[in-house]
Amino acid sequence: MGKIVVKKVIQRKPGHLYYVDGAGNVCEAVMARGGKKKKKKK
């Protein structure tokens, strides 16, 4: 497992996934699940 080099460089958004691509860039993608839960309709 790798080690953490720098923390808190970007502000994370709920429902997004962050990863490092092959070129070493930090990328952001919207997760298929996650974020705020929807209320159940009556």
C-alpha cells in the first residue's frame, strides 16, 4: 500500500470519487451511488 504524500489539497464534494490517473493527475468523477439520500414519497 502507498503512503499519503499531501492531505487536504482539494476540497472534497459529497457523491464524488477522487483518484490519481496514469499521468499523476488527481481526477474527480461522480459516483453512481452516494450523495444525499432522497426522502420516501407517501
